[in-house]
Amino acid sequence: MIETPSYADALRVLGCKEGRLVKVVGFAAAAARTGWALAGGGLLTMGLADLRSDVVRYGEEVIRRMPELKGGVDRYTRTQRLAAAHAVIVVSAWFEALGEAKLPFTLEQLDRADKISHGVPTPERFARLVAGLLMERLPTPEPHVPFAETRQAVERAHLRMSEAMAGFVGGLSVWDELPVDDQLLLPRMLAEGPPAHALRIYDEDFRSLSLDSHEFGVRSLVADRQTPGTGLSRVAWLLAELAPPRVGDRPMIHRVRMAANALDRPLLAAGKLPEDVSLPLLGEGYLSPRCRVAELTRESDPSSVSWWRDQRLLPDAEAFLVGHLTSLRATQAPLLVLGEPGSGKSKLTEVLGARLARSEFLPIRVELPRVSPRAPVAEQIEQAVAAVLEEEVAYADLVAAGEGALPVILLDGFDELLQGGVNRYDYLGHLQEFQRREAALGRPVVVIVTSRTVVADRIRFPDGLLALQLQPFEDDQVRQWLDIWDQANRALLARRDLKPLPAATALAQGEMARQPLLLLLLALYDAGGNALQREHRPIGRARLYEVLLRDFTERETATPQRVLIDSELVLLGTVALSMLARGRQVITEEDLARDLPALCEGGQDEPYEPGEPRPPVDWARRATERFFFIRRDGHSFLHSTFGEFLTAWLTVYALRDLDRRRRLAGDEPLALAQSVDDDLLYAVTSFSCLAERGPTVGFILELLDEVPAAVRARCVTHLAGLLRRSLYERRRRCFTGFEPVRHPVTRRLAAYSANLALLIVAASPEPVAVSHILGGPDPLGRWASFSHLWKGQLGHEGWTGLVNALSAHRVAGRGQEEVILGGGEGTAMGDAIAAAATGHAPRHRRLLDLLMLAVGEGRALRFHDRVAVLRELVETAAVRSPAVHRALGALWREDGADHAELRPLLGLVLADPTERVATWEQLVKAGVPEEELWQIRQGGD
């Protein structure tokens, strides 16, 4: 939860000059620490009637002085004052209602009740009452919460105050003087009378504040669904209502703001645009998103599509953004923006930064793939600013130069810090700590960070974290965007007797048209010759990417020959492969100059005589001077999905090359005696597990669907033979110069064999039996050896991706066992199935069968039995899966759980130092208290 102000905090923030109010609050605070006598309770002359009078009067003064209070101060101070003003009207509404309530006594009578009926002395009781009324944190409007829910929270606060009042009266002599009926009815009278009347007074006061302060309007979730705008234009309009645009910034800040102002750039910052189309400008072609919002807890599952369906849909995302930026929460916890690849996360940060550039905010956009992934937050910001200013500037100096502008740090691409071996799962916690540290130094800061939805299950969520999920386009948004495309391209397309893409044709593509990037690519594809309008059939995502890449490559190289275009795609695929192997989305020219010729040297357009000198080739320039690349501090793809597709395309190309070479060898005896030439496939697939990037596997499946069935069948046979021999030494190989990263041989063999298994399942039309692809004696034992090698060598990202992509289940019957790969959606047990059900001793597989049977038939297992099952899986089968961690957490949280029986098992799970950090985080998310884990580790050490 975020820290909201109490009434006492509000008096301090607003600079209250009401001496008696300040004195009584100070007395209550001191009494809470030292007791009423030491706090000077005997000298306090103020009573409840006087307190009510002062509180009500001060509430009226705050409403009257609101324009003055919020003027002439910086953004954060105004945010604090608005929250404080809201706290004041919440409390003053209750005190006003209390004085008008029909009670069997007056406040003056209570003040004269010096005699102690029983219990705590009256002055100390009064101190406790004041503390309960004025020092408890109060609700505040937030942009993700409907105003009706805010009113309910205010009503609960009023009810709590009435309960405190009832407790106060119950200890006074007045209580004994009341008739029995009044004593019985008093709690109900206080619970029903003042709160209901106070809520009506609060409504009137809130409307008065809202008329003077538009922030209250955008902080109370708007119920009206807004028509999608372009370029977050309503954000600029709403911000202009809150404060006039800033002018006269220092030159350094001016340059930072100009760098953020991207609205007049093309929608895609491509290196080289096609000549026969016109991309809309970012300010015109970016449609304001529709979003769902949720406050995340340890039980949340934001990586699940089904979980998001139950979360609140924001009717006005732009009002939410403005409301969030002007709220207390914004400087206390990051805002996490989630979305699918191509949903517009990066564009949101670009457009929002541009809209904030002329406001009372200081936007600083940080592309996380382009900064040091392990650096502290402030250093990452400084690296991004240095790339803009071309000089190093300390973060503190940058904030000081902003002269009161509230920094908004827009961190784009958090998912890159969760992949590629970095695994900064606790990065959001570091961001929140950065915010706390900066606020303590008088430099409050807003942080917004984007990430792919699919990796959200690897994130540790700090308290108070809000998350937005960008929703796919709805029909009206698809039509609206295509109208913008029509205006930009109708005349250009008419020159070639073509028409812009109609909405009906686009919508026929289903989900392909509902992600902003894919809709743009569909429009570009159709602009080449109205292919979508002619074909009238859905086009797969992989085919869309391939056709676009081939079309652009043909235009840019003036090369219509398929073989030469393939060589250019191999070149692009090598760039993507080099990025994947390094775990980065940005690559330097030096890396490209080393990697590209090592894999593509054989792709020269013209042969040369042996002694003839070859002209030098600028490999980096040749590969990256394309529409698909962005050059800034290195080279990156226009969108990460281009790299994922090209990696998949190069893998399938290498697989088809393997089949082609084997067919060319024919049935010659010498050819049969030689091993299959898998050098290209080995070079492409031996550095990283392809499943590290989920979209890559999806692209492979789509590309293989286009391969004839006979070719796929041959490929499965080739791949099975390679898998059986994959761990044996090959003395001679080509492409040995291609080594983007240096891995031990075991790591490369693990990646290669894992990818061979993935490709076998992907190319097979039916599920595949392990005994069929491995053959020989004890195929399950050999499969278990592969599983252990993959888990030990692929790292967390590779192993997790492999488990998710490669479903495995055991079939047992008639005394025989078999493991079937593919043909299923996987299981919640994940690697428990892969490890415990494949290749271990029969008694352990039987144990798993009993567990599955108990779960399937709904039998109740005793706590002790369930702990025993988990102990067997952990100790003997060496299972370390998220499912086991969740089960341990569920057992710990269970009513009546024997924690003493669980602690040794938790210590065993935490014993492996290589996975301790990830295991620790999974257990905490599952509900095991972190303090307990500390004690268990200390006891184990």
C-alpha cells in the first residue's frame, strides 16, 4: 500500500497556522510516544467541542484558499497539498456531522466529564481519541479506482472515527448517567448517524475542491468510455489545464526535452523507408491505447491472459496517465506497463515523453537494452542522458537544472533485463528504493517501466505497484488507424493503381490486425500490390514477416533472384543470431564485422580466382542499411520481433540446407559412410536454446507448416540421427570462426541437442516417442541424461523456455514405459514431469503416478503425506520447479500447518547456491515469509 497523509500530516503540508489545532495534534503525537503526563496533558485546555469547531473552520478555510495553496509551487508540492486538502475535508466532514448528530449528550457535556468512570484517566483517553481521529492515514482518490470506491473508503474512515468516539464516551462518567436504552443504542447511533451525514458533506466539499483543482477530476476514475485519440493528445490538453507549459529552461534541460519531442518523426524510426509509401507521423499515427489496470500482490499472475480478463478496464487511459503522474503513488512506486510484442509499449514511452516535454515534468527516456544491465538505476539514467547530450551529466545535476520540474523516468524494455543471463527479477524493488532515496533527498521522481507480459511471472512485485496491460485494438481502433493510413497513402498508391488497405480486409486477418505493429506490417504488405485484398485469406505472422523482408530486400538490393535474396536473409539472420547469443538487442559494428563474414563469407555474389584480391566488405553497413534497423549507439532491429523471426528463419533455412545436402549425396556408398553435414545447423543452434525467446519457437512452427510434409518427414529422420550422435566429438567442422560468445563445449552441446529435440517435435505432425528418436537400449535413461545436461548447462532462461516449449509426458502400461514429446499444452508441474517422470528409478515414477492419481481423483492427502511426497521429489528426483515452490508456499500458509516439519525441506530447496536467488524469490511469492527463509539459511550456514 502507498503512504497516504493523515490529518496531522495534512496540517504540516498545508502550513496550518491554527495554533490550537497544531498544539492538540502535537500533544497527541507526544502522548503516543511518552504517555499523556509527560506530553503535557495536564496543561491541555482544549476540549472536544473546541476541537470540532477548529477542525470545521479550518476545512472551510482550506476549500476557500485552494487556488492560493496550489499556485506558485512545483508539481510535487502541489500533489502533496492536494492530497492534504483531501485529508482535511474527510476529517472536517465527520466533525461537522458529529456536531449536528442527534445524540443523548452534547460535546460540551463530554468536555465537562472530568470524573473517571472506569479505566484510563480522561486526559489520556482524550489523547488516544485525538490520535485515533487525527493521526490515522486517510484514503485519497487514485486514477485507477472509481470514485464510488473512494467514497466507500471514506465512509469506512468515518465509521472508524465513530467507533473511536464510542470507545471514548464509554469510559466517561456521562456514560453511567445515560439510560440503559441509550447505552445500548449509542454505538449504533454513532455508527449510522455521523458517517452517513459526513459522507454527504464530503461529497459537497469534494465537488468544491474539484472545481478549483482539475487533478481531482483525473484522479477519480472517469466512468465515461472515451473515443481513442491520437498521440496522447488528451494528455497534453489535460496537463495544460493543470499548469501552463514551461519556458526558459536551462540549455541542458532544453536539449533533453527536445530529444523527447518525437511527435514529428515517422511512426517507425526506420533506417531507410520504402519510397512508395508514407508512414504517418508518430503524433498522428499512434492511437491512444485501451488498458486494463491492477494493483499487484504476491498472489497476482500478470503473465496470464486469463488473469487480466478479470481486472478493471480503464475507460480513459489518457486521464489515468495524467492522474497517475499527479498522484502520491507515482513517486512511491513504479508503474509497470505490460503488453504483447508489437502492442506499442515503446511507442507509449516515446509519445508520453513528448507530451510531457513542455509541461511541469522532466521526461527522461531510457532504453534498457542500450544501457548497462547491471548498473544502478541512477547510472543507467546517466548513460541514457549522455547518449542524448553527448556529455556526461550527473543525475543530481540534471534534476537541479530542471528547476522544480518533476522527473519522469521512462524505462523501456525491462524484459531484456530478465533474459540473456542478467535476470534482474528484483529490478522493480531497486526502482522503488531509488524513488524512496531520491524523495528523502528532496528530489521526488516518477518511474514508468515497460515489459512484455509473458515474462511478468519472473518479476518480484514491490508493495504499491500498479500495472497496466495494453489491450489489443478493437474494431473501431483498427478502422481509425486505417483511416489515418488511407490519408497518408491514398495518393501515392493511386499512382500504381492500388488502394489503401480496407478495414474489412484487415479485420478478416483476426488477431493479426489487433496488434499495432502487425497492423502496420499488414498495411505495408498490402501496399506492395494489394495482395491482401486479392487473396482474401488469412496470412500467418511468419509468412507476413518473410514476405515483407523479401519484398524490402528485393527493392533495396534490386535483386529478384530467390537465391540471392536468401543470401541477404541469411545475412540478416546472422545479425539476429549474434544478438541472441549475446543476450542483447543491440550489437556493435565491431561484433558484426567479426561475426558476419564467419558465417556468410560463402555468400559472395561473384566468384573470385584463388589468387585474385577481394575488395573489402563493410559487413556491418551491408547488413544494417535496411528498413529493419535503427542505428544509435550500435545497431538494433526496428522491433525485437524482427530479430526473433530472422533467428527462426535462419534455423529453418539451416534445416532445409541439411536436407538438401543429404538428398544431393544420394545413395552413394561413400556418402552413406560419411556423417550428415550439419555444420551450418550446428553453428546456428549451438550457442543458445531457441526457446529462450518464446516468439522464436512460434515462428519456427509457422515456418515449418509451409514446408512440404515429405521434407519435414526427412528432416525428422535427419534430426533424430543427429540427436543420437550429438554428444559425441566431431573432429572437423566448418564455420568455426563464428563464435559470438565463448562457451564451454558442454554448454554448446547442451544447446545443440536441446534445439535438435525442439526441432524434431516442431517438424513432426504427431507426438514423438523418445524410444523412436533415441533408439537402442534404455532410451529413457539416455533421455534422462539429456534432461540433466540441459538443466545443468542451459541456465535459468534456457531451461525454463525449454520446459515451456517442449511438453513431455510418460505413458506406462503392460510393463513398459514410454515418454511422449509434443502433442500437449504442457502441465503445471513443468520440469517435475520432465525430470521425475523420465529416467529415474521406478519407485520414484510410481510416486509421481500416485500423486497424479490423488490429484485427479480428488483424494485428500494428509499434511504429513504431502510433505513426504514433496521431500521425495526434491531429495531423490532433484526437482526444483516453480510448481514445487508454489506447493511449499501453499503448505506453509495452510491452517494448522506444521512449520517445523517444513523447515528442513525449505532448507534443502535453498541449499543449491546456483539457483538460490530464483528459488528464494519463488518461495517468497508463494507465501513463505522472507524472515523465515533468513532464519533457515542462517541455521543451514
